[in-house]
Amino acid sequence: MNLKLKNHRLLFLGTLLYFALAFVNINFAMLAMLCMITPFILLFRDKRKTWCQGYCPRASLFSKTGTLPLARSRKTPASFIKGDVKWYVLMYFGMNMLIMIGTTIRVAAGSMPAMDYPRLLLFFAIRTELPQLLPTPEVWEWLIHLSYRFFSMMSTTTIFGLILSLIYKPRTWCTICPVATMSDVALKQQKKSGRSVGQRKVFD
Ligand code: SF4
């Protein structure tokens, strides 16, 4: 990856651009897959959390909001760092992915209507379509459904991460982020098989 991008002060704009593009066409929400796949490609290439340590646009955003004057910067709860919270978040993420895939298959098969509005935390429907500068043809309902699911997941976790950044250390979300949890498991497995291992820490 281009080293000039590493910890670039404008990386957070990537997150803002992601949400802005959803108003151009909701299918841009599928770009969320890049944030899910790239960390693991880099992890297996570098044997460390390259993405988390310098390229994640969401972490960059949390670092910005966490240093705003209204941010409280409290100590990250121990349950986030050493407790089970990260496993609950991972379970939520897994459930979310299963629902996303299952419902998209059902929409494609014509056995349920597409979700054409965002949801927060899976349960709270915001029953309004986002304004679209370039609307998607109605025939691709499954794609619209999948895109809104991705958009909902990214919105939920970003809002949650932003709230945490304003209460606790800026990158508190990173202690429970499913990407980091799965990365840690993969690195531990590598350690067991005699390779190097990375450590998760709270970034200020
Ligand atoms: S832990 Fe999650 S939010 Fe934090 S840097 Fe890694 S991928 Fe980004």
C-alpha cells in the first residue's frame, strides 16, 4: 500500500465520502466490503494489523472527533479491552452478515420485498429512502437491498464508534471492532504456528 497514505491527516475524509456517495447511489455502500477485506489481505501479507495501524479511514475519523473540545477522553472500560464485549460485538456482526446474505437471497428469489431504507442496530428502521442523484433500476432490487444492509451496518458501527470516541479515548471502538477481533484470532493462530504476532492496544 502507498506509504504516503499511512496515517494521513485527511484519511477521515474517506469515511465522509463513503456516506456522501450513498446519496449519489446507494450501491456505493458496497464499498464497505473494501473495509472488511483489505485489512485481512494486508494482515496475511504483513503478519500484522497494517490496516488498523495506519490506513483505516474510520479510525482516522474517531481520532479527529475524539480530540474535539466536547470529547471527555475517559479511560477505555476494562471490559472492552479484556472482557467479553468484543465477542458480543463479533456475534452481532456475524448475525448481521447472516441476515444480510439470507435476506438478499430471498429478495433475489422474489420471496420477500427489498429493504429500501436504512436500519440502525438491525431493529430500528428509518423508513425513508435516501435521496438518489443516480437511481438504481428497480429490477435490481436485491442489489438495493444488499446496499442498504451494508449502509445500515456501516452507519450503526460508525455512530457507535463516534459516541465512544466522544466519551472515552478516541479509538475506543477499535478495542471491540470485529475486524480487530478477527485479526487478533488470526495472528494468534499464526503465533501458534510459529509466526509473529501483533497486539491490540488502545490508540489515543
Ligand atoms: S479496529 Fe476497526 S475501526 Fe479500528 S482501525 Fe481496525 S478496522 Fe478500523
